[in-house]
Amino acid sequence: MAAPQTLFVTGASGQLGRRVLAHLLDTHKVPPERVVAGTRNPERLADQAARGVIVRRADFDDEAGLAAAFSGAARVLVISTDKVDVPGARLRQHQAAVAAACKAGIKHVVYTSMMRPEPGSPIPFASDHYGTEQALAAAPLTWTILRDCWYTDYLLLSLSAALAIGQLRSAAGDAGVAYVTREDCARACAAALTSESATRSKLDVTGPDPIGPAELAKMVSELTGRTLTHVPVTVDQLQADLRAAGLPPPVVELMAAIDINTRAGNVANVSDSVQKLTGKPPQSVREFLAAHAAELKR
């Protein structure tokens, strides 16, 4: 039998990272001394250290320090960073993480990417993910790339705003999105990290169904008892709406790009990755929204 492996989680103090740690310890019963939690701010993980988890400073802008932090680990989860305000900065961070993993002798990397990040994607940060995937392909190690669909969780904010005016204005056409919850992504990450996979694989991580804006509006109306009407608009109209709402240009660009990307069918694919990795099906959009109906009505 192979010796137990030490598992490293980057971005461990973030929302996804914390849930991955919880699943490693509580779902997969990994002994805490075999779990290393990496963060730029170790003090934020005092609660995990109290559980016996090894906490190390891990800064993606410090490649040498990152390699030292990775030392002794066999498998590492690289959670994509939030450095999207400076073009190219996040890709450099991810490339540094891949290089550090190689220097530290990491055997397998699990990376959180996005669906269809290849050149031609309208999403502004898609190139960060594609470049990271290319860096992994060139590295002398094995990997699992988890191409996450958009989080269902983000719908709470956008749908609450839509309910306030009674309209869900969308430039996505009739195309659907295979929304997946952050919790299901965390379960998938933990399962991939604890597996003994030594292959190179790319997996779409999605919910069970693609949901279009018209269906979403109908669903929200049923769950909240308040009428939400789907209103198709052009991309120009959507951008005008967003500017009128006072959103800054980068956010306007991103939100329009998301609808353009959806209309192209780039986030409609449904996979069985969550089921295969975790043994449990992903939560549906209706199930998630039903559990958070009170938040939608605020």
C-alpha cells in the first residue's frame, strides 16, 4: 500500500478553499497533519491550525517562497487567484505556482479553471485560465483541470436586483447555463485532490441542467411568489442598463461578455464530473434557489 500523501490547498482562507478544507477533513477523513493550508495571511487560518492543519504562508507573487511552502506535499490544489485588475498579473501568478510545484517535486496538480477558456472566448480573463492550462501541459507532472461553470451562488445578487424591478433583462438569447454551486465545486476539488489519479485530465464541472433566462425568471417567480419577467435585450441595451446603474466600465464589459459567451453556447454543456468524483449528484438551480428564497426577496 502506498504511503499516505500530504495534500496542499492554496487560497485556503478564501470561500472555496475553506470548503475544500472542510471536505478533506470531515468528508474524506484526511488526518489534519496531512493537510497543508496555504494563504498569504496565515493568521486568517488560526481555526484550521487549531484543528491540527499545517498552515503555511503561500504568496503567488513569491515563487521561491511558494516552492518552499509546497515542500513535502505530493498533491496540490491551485485555486485560481482573484488578481484580475491588472492584465496578465493572474496568469503570471499561476505560472509561478506551476513552476514552484515542479521545483518542490509535486506529483499532481489540481487546478480550478473555467469552461472553454480557449482563444476566441469573449470572457476577458479566459486567457489567464488557458495560459495556466498550457503551463501545466508543458510541466513534468500530472494534473486534473477542473473547468468550473459559473457559480449558482452568484445568481442571488443578480436575481435580487432583477426582482426589485420585476424584470430579468438578458442578452443571452435562449441559451442555458449549467450553473454549479460553490459547494459542489469544493466537493469536486477535495475528491480530485484525495484521489490517486496520476493522469492528465480536463473535466467540466457543472450542475445537472442548463438553465436559460426565461426558465430562470419563471422559476424565481414560482419560488418567491413575486413576478419576474424575462426581457430579452441586445448587448448594447444591456451595457446601457449597466452603465445607468452606475457600474464601472470593467464590470459592464464583463457582464456583457458573460451574456455573449452564454449566447454562444459555451456554458451549456452538462457533465457528470461531480457525480463521478464525489459519488453524489450536483445540486440543481431550483434546489439552491429554494433553499435561499428568503435572500432573493430582500
